[in-house]
Amino acid sequence: MKKEISKVSLKMILVVLFFFTLIVEVMIKHSFLISLCWSILVIFGAVVLVMEIKDWNNKRN
């Protein structure tokens, strides 16, 4: 069980890192307003993803 949780958290860290690099790239290429909207969208997506994973873990237990 603990190994599966660590795998999930590792995937989450990789996803967050991927989105973070995406945000940085967008910030460099585009204006502040676009990057702000993009980062809000990404944060919302990450929260939804975390909720889905928690829900999925609860269903399995």
C-alpha cells in the first residue's frame, strides 16, 4: 500500500514540475496577464487531479 502511495506522489511531483516549466515558458514568451490566467488554470487542474486521486484511493480501500 505504501509503495503505491509513493508512486502516486512521485507522479504528482513530475506532473507539477512539468506544469511549472510550462508556466515559466509561457511567462517568458507571453504577457503577464496570459501567464496569470494560465497559472490559475493549471493550479485549478492540479487541485482537481489531487481530489480525483484521493477519491480513487478511497474507492479502492
